[in-house]
Amino acid sequence: MMNGKLVAYALAASAAIWSGAAVCAEQFGTPDEGKAMLERAVAALKADETAALKAFNDEKNKEFRDRDLYVFCFNVNDGKFTAYQSAVLLGTDIRELKLPPKDPIGQRAYDAVAKAPEGSFVTVEYDFPKPGTKKNFPKQSLQTRIGNQACGVSYFK
């Protein structure tokens, strides 16, 4: 089980990687683009789960990574990430993730999609700093469940 410092480090590393890509692009993905990406991910998962997860984890795959948008997935049976924009969190239980000061974002994200009917879309809202800033902005994660995989795409509102 990861301790709090390691989770914080993983989130910081992930944010650093994510912010660098987004700052270079100087543009953020829209909610509609996030939903379209998630719909492509659902189709890919239904066609071939193994190939889809590999594609989601491929940092050069522009179909599932565009500016600050990327597909993340976790197994609903054990909560462990199977796809994420940074390999640092692969295998980590999403329920362990927390945003300062005490937002259990991982548990909220897990609960929202694990309890929803398969194929339905759910949202989780939270605040997160935009790349290059320290100020939090409203962000939303759109998620769905396909079999044992729960996947989502997050975007600034």
C-alpha cells in the first residue's frame, strides 16, 4: 500500500508531466472534446480491452491524448489504475488519491462510477490548478464503466 508521501509525489510528478505538455500547447481541451475522447475509448475497450489499454498508456497516441486530455482507467474490482497519462500511478489504487487539503478525490471517483449502471456516464467535480498556476480552477471528470474497467477523461470547465 502506498503511503501518503508517495501518493503526493506521484500526483506532483503526474502534474509536472501533464503541465509541461499543456503549457506547450497553450490550450486546454473542452468538455465536448473530453466526452468525444471517452466515447472513442469506450469503443476501443469494447473491441479489444488489451489493445485499448495499451493505446491509452501510449504517450504518443494522439487519439487518447490531446493537450491536457487523456484517458485514465482503473479496475473496479481492486481500484488499481490500468491506464494513466503517467506510468507512475499504474497499479496504484485510485481510492488512495487525495487532493489537498483533504479531498478524497480518488474515493469519490471510484464510488461514482462503481455504483453506476454499466455504460452510463457520471461526473465528479473538483478543483485543480491549471498548468503554470497555483490557483485552483473547476475541473470535471467524466467517467463510465465497461465490464471491469472504469474509464474517464478530465477537463477544466
